[in-house]
Amino acid sequence: MIVTVSSSRTLRRSLVLGAALAAFCAVPAQAQPRQATVQIAAQSLGTALEALARQTGTDILFAPQLVAGMSGPSLSGRMDAMAAVERLIQGKPLAVRRQGNGALLVVAAPAAPQETVASGGVEVAPDIIVTGYAASLSGALAEKRKATNVVDVVKAEDIGKFPAQNIAEALQRVPGVSIVRDRGEGVFVRIRGLGANFQVVTLNGRSAAVNENVRDSGQSGRQFRFDTLPSELMSAVEVIKSPRADLAEGGIGGIVNLQTFRPIDLKKPVLALSATASSPRLADTVDPRLSGMASWVNEEGTFGALIAAVYDERTTRQDRVTGVGWADGRIDTDGDGTLDSDTILVPTSTRPTLERENRDRIGLNGAIQWKPDDRFELNVDGLWSRLNIDYDELTYSTDFSATTPGAIVPGTAVIENGVLTAATVNTSTQIGRETSRLEYENWLIGANAKWSANGWTLAADASLGRAYSNTPTPIYRTRLLGSVGQVAFDYGKVGERLPNLEFLTADLTESTTLPGRRIEYRVNDSLDRQRAATFDVTRELSGVVHALRFGAKYEKRDRTYNRRDINFTSGIAGQRFDDSYFEAFPVDDFLNGVGGNLPTNWVMPDPDRFWDAATGKEALLDAPLTRGDRRNSYAIDERIIGGYGMAEFSLPLGGVTIRGDAGLRYAYTRQTSSGYADNGSAALPVSYERNYGNFLPSLNLVAEFTSNLQMHLAASKVITRPSLADLAPRLTINSNPTVLTAVGGNPELRPFEAWQYDGTVEWYFAPGSALIGGAFYKDITTFVFQQTRNFDLDGQIYRLTAPQNGGNAYVAGIEIAYQQLFKMLPAPFDGLGFQANYTHTKSKGTYALSDGTTFRDDLTDVAGDSFNLTAFYEKGPVGARASYSWRGKVLRDVGGAGLAANNDAAFGSLDFDISYKVTPNVTFVVQGINVAGGVQWQYVRDDRFAGYTDYGTTLMAGVRARF
């Protein structure tokens, strides 16, 4: 089976010139074969063809098994690609054909008419030309097939032709990949059910600095935030599921390698532009998205330069119910002051919340590439992005204690299957408004050089990255708090409806219902810096072992996190404020479209008016850092020295071609965690150092049984270093007066360690098509989990959640993927295609309790099931695609009462893309995200309701142009 892939990459880029571009949309004349300077040493034919493709800028496609064992002569001089290929394959049972898209296809030479094809010989497939989205899928499939390790690829045509606001959303169609959304946009990636903390994200093979969350107390640690990076800046993304010794360590789940565009790789000058208008239906606005890329390469194809830019605005709105609390306890059902029920599950709190954001994002990418000949290459590239977010949150709460004697109005309690589902109780309520401006900046600059001669290749790479996250405008939380009398509640199960909450003796739309509590002020910043250098040596050989690779790496990362909190109460606490201190509620359809009856309109504090009312601000702002400020702040310094050795091999074994790689990587890590520890009266500076080394062997095998059937087998030892936030000696106290919780770190954490095993069977049954089944098993010998215990601070008992070293665990699963281009159908149905994949994951781990005992349960933050379905049609100027991505429930609470954390219910999203090419250069596009209106639910034990999020549907329309 031979798949021909178009060399023209359909780049989804921004059209900023509008209708004026139509004058330039004439079909370009057919390009004539271009001569190039060719310098190729005598070597294996496959390697020679790859070198020729690079030197001539021509797509040359061939099946690896077709040229296995063949060698090519040396070539020198100026010639076109077709002539060069003909000289390389001269005297061999091969032929070369030029496809309609300019690519060269190397195939088996046709047998003479009287000859018959021997059993097991290579079957010559008919030429099948595919372009656009189908070409990207075929190209990605070819790269997967060629790799020795288990890898999936998304190419630029794919990213640019789906409703992908960032890379994470493009990756969710890869087998075993699901994403975590925030405000409707993909932020983090899960691979094979494992959370984002188990993945390593690299940019052109380099470690990237990571932006930290500064909106609230939650921290993401090493998790790369994909919302900071526009998809238009990427040419391809690799999802590497089984490592090689020459790849960066640190990802038990996998490695996500982002690849930017480089000019010589594009093979000719390119100008790509696009303009899109998006309309988030809940926010009811129209947002622009503009991007462009210009790439130039000289006539010889030896020097090129590229620049790309993206600007987009995004308005978001989320309707949520959060802060839902449950507890085990007994209640007083008849009001006689005695707790007379059995121990049952009792609701304690609920917090409806309206969240709105205005985002603007800028991304820039530049590259310079110099390849004077096939022996030397120099690349210098850089990427910069900045994301600004103006955040506005409105909320109210119900906080009641139904387990207090006399709390429940007699005769109103409803108990169903051991759960208090409804009652009337006295409650306190907090109304709040949070406003802030958040800024996330990320840049990475790198340079690498490669030199080859006489079978040796030397490569060096150096990079510098920086990610800065801060609050240029402080976070302000304006709070009102007080008793509001009786509230009648009625809670259902997850997915049924929202809770019914009826305030019987208070009106939340009245400005004087609640007295002021305080203004909470926070400034927060995080700086993550990454510096790295690598040196690699490759020795090409002949024989079974055809290459030896060795390399070394030095990497330094430092993270500083600073936070300051001030509570302004003077002039606020206990005061009642008239209507002039409040603004009109901004929407009239909050939580529409879902069952449940609760207040959907309440007073909205004006933060400027309340700030003016607060007194004594100057003294507090000038005061030194408090104990709490110091406990919240920390610094992490991490240095890694590593090296590897690896052999690549290929050999025939009983009619089966075996190829692969085997290697050993060593990484030595030195971590220093600095912060403050509280002795009960002061926060004192502390520092902890931890050093460890890891030997990480890896083996990847490919068995090629026939020309279209092969098997991947892989075994390796892998690690994941603990989250930087978890390593910090920090302590963060929740500001809620009725929920006494705290979050801490642990500098003594060990890295996750695992042996992992992978196996896939891959049947490439037709051009651009495959059926792939696989299994994986990860034997985790050490892992980190979150443990909750009581903690005494200043006479208050808090429920402290902090990471601890755990016991052993495993993650096992299966993957099934199917992809087909239906080229065998009669026109016009031959433009149809389909993709589907399914992943099932099972896990168990041993946890340690605070009393020293252990228990066995599922691992947290692991999605048990996920699947993706994509149907598409491309024929002539018309393209249409629809994709549905679904992941099953995600467990976040294990052991105990099942109430320590909220679990995520199953969630699915339906997206579509329709395009029409009005000329060969200009395409109009209509897209939709979450068009079925999927919402996210959370639950606790017994499937009881614990949270709800609706971010709505987004529709987009735009135009793309490429010249």
C-alpha cells in the first residue's frame, strides 16, 4: 500500500486584507521542475531519498519496506528531483512517478506481462492523490507507521481545518487523548487517562517554560497551559506514547512535542492569511481572530526566513453552580433539640456563580533556516505569546448547618435512601464580586546546528525560555455576609437538575439585605525560567545496527511564586449600603435551559464604590508581608544533567522484517525548595534539598509481517517529577469563614516511577486508511497522592490537603483506532472519510492514611473511557467535517467518605467545520464548537449533585487565503 500525500500544506492563517485579496486569486501557472544542488553520499537508499527530498524541496514518498536493504550511489551536481531519483534507483526493481501535486512516488517496478507476482511480494497500489484534510491524515498516518516507537501525529492541515482555538483542542481527536477545558477552551491534555501532570510538553524538542495559575489558590505546577498558545503557529504536533532514549524524560503519560513552521521545510515562498469572527452564544458578542504567516526561501532552497503572527479576542461566559458541600451527620427532624436520625448524607452549602472574561491574545513566531548543503544545517527560531484576561465573577452562597439541633423546621426534612434531599433551615449568605486582570506571557528562543560527514552527525541545541504570570491589576473581591433567615432546599442527583433554593425571608436583589464583610485584595505573580543545552552524536553504520546515537543534556529550571493578601474591613464590615453601591445584574438568562429553581438575579457590588468606602487602606498597603503571605510564597530550583546511548537496528527474521531501537538514558536531578514554615507565631525561612538519579532503559520494536501489516512492541522505564507547587514548603488557608480548609506542599516528595509496556497491531488496509488496536500497562512503583487531615493553626482546626508519597499502582488499558478514506466509492461519494478511536483505562493504587494504615482504590484524575468520532467530506471546493469527543467520568476522591473532592461526570462536545474554496487561493469557513450544548456536571458519593458548568456554544465564520 502506498499513500501519496500532497506537498502543499493547507495552512490555516489569517486573512487581514479582506475583499481586496480577491484581485490576487488567479490560479498560478504550473511550476516547472526546479534544479537544485545535490550532494549525497553513498548510503542506504531510504536515507538517500530522505536527504534528496530535503535538498530539492520535493515530496518523495516510498514505503520503508520497499527499499529495505537497498543502497544508493553518491550524487553530486545540479539536477531536478526526478532525475536524481532515477539515478538513485537505477538498476533496482523500482520506478518513480510524478503525481499531479508535484510529489514523487517510488513504487515497485511493474512486472513484465508474462510474469506473475510471487506470494508475499509487494502489491503495487493504484495511484491515489489526496489533498487538504485527507492529505494531513494520510501524512500523519505515514509518520506513525514509519516511527519505531508508539506515536501519533497531527499535522498543520488538520489543526488549521478544525475548530481549534488552541493545540489542545486539535489533539483531542488523537487516540487516547482527552482535554480539560476552562471557560470552554482547552487548557490541559490527558493521555491514556492520566492527568496533565503526567505529560511533558516540548517545543521543537525543547523543554518549555510553564505559566502558572494566578486567578485563585489552585496551582498547575508543571502543567503546560495550552490556552496561551494559538494553534496557527504550529506546523505539527507529536503525541509520543512510548519513549526513546534520545527523548526528554519526565512523562509517564507521554510527551507532547509542538513543532513550529520552518521556511525551507515549506519548500517555497508562502503567504497565508485568515480572518475569523466568532460568536460565543452565552456572551452574545462577536470577537475577531486575525493571523498571517509569510515565509521566504531562496531559489536554491538553502536559506529561508519566516514570520507568523496571531491576534485574537475572546469573550467568555460561564454559568456555574460550585461550592456544593456534603457531610455525614445526624439531624433533628422534629425540632425538639435532639439529633434523632441515623447518620445520613447532608448538604451544607451551594454557590451559584456567573463568570465573565474578556481575553486578548497575541502570538509571534519567527525562524531563520540555513542549509547550504546536505551536510550542514542551522536553525534559529523564537516564539512569543501574551494572553491578557479581564475577569469578573458574581456569586452568592447558602451556608447552613442542618446537623445542628433545632436547625431544621419541623416536618420539612425529606430523607431518601440515607440522604437528606430537602428541608427548610436557617442560612447565612455571602454575596461577592471578584474583578481582576491577569497576564500570561511566554517566550522561547532556541538555536541548533547539525553537521554531517563520513557517516557522522553532530548536533547541538541551546534554548532559553521564560513564562511570567501576574496580576497587573490586583484581584479585588468585594464581600457581603450575613444571616438571611430561612431557605428551603431540595437537592437531586447529578445530571437530573440543579438544586431548588428558595429564600423564604430575604430578597437577594435588595441592596440592604446583607451588611458588608470586607474587601479582599491580592497581588500574585509567578516566574518560570527554563534554560537547556543538548549535544548529540550519531554514527551511521551498515549491517544489522545501522545507527548509534549518544547525547548529553543540561537543563535548569527555577520557579518563583509570590502572593500577598490584604483584607480591608474598616468602613465595610457591618455597614449597610444603598443602591448607589451596586450595579444592575448583567444578564437575564443566567442558568437558563436547565431544571432547578434558585435565584438567578442578585445585587452586584460596584468595586470602585466599595473601595472608596474602605478606610485605613494606606496603612495596610504599606505594612510588611504577613505570616500568611510568606507561607503562600516559595521558590523552586531544579537542575538536571542527563545522557543517553541508543542503537537503531533492522534485520530479517524468518520472513519478517524487525526494526527498532534500544537505549539507556540517565537523568540526575537536584531540587532545592525554599519557602517559609510557620512555628505558630512566625513564618521562618526554610530550604530543602533533594537529589536523585534515574536509569531509564527503553526498547522499541516494529515487526513488519507484510507490506500492510505490522506490530509495535515497546518497554521502558519512565518517571514523572512531582508538581513544582507540590514540592513547595507552602501553606494556603481558604478565606471562606464557614469552610475551614487549607492546602500545603511537601518538599520530600519522590518522583513517580513506572515500568510501561505497549503493544499495537496496525493494519494499513487501504491508502490513507488503517485499523489499529493496542494495549498498554504502566506499573507505577511510586506515586504521589493528596492526603487530607486535621491541622491546627492559631487555635483553629483546618482540613489540610497536602501531597504524600504513596505505594505502588498500575494503569492499564486498550486503544482502538480506525481511519478510512472511501476512495473506492463512486463520485461524488469518494470524498467521504471517517475516523474513530476508543480508549479504556483501568487503574488501582495503594494509599496511606494519616494514621499509618493503607487502602487500595482507583487512581485519582484518571479518565476511564474516552472516544472520538469524526466524519468528513472533501470533494472539489467543498469540505465538511463533524467531530464528537467524549470522555467518561473522572474520579477525584478515593477512600473515606467519598466527600473530600468533587468527581467529574462524563462529558462530550460536538464540533463542526464547513468550508468552500471560492478560488484555488481563497476559502470561506464556518465552524462551531460545542454545538450540541454539552454541560459539565460534578458529583460526590451516591451520585449526589456537586457542581454544574455551562459555557455554551461558539459559532465562527471566516476566510482563509494562501499564496
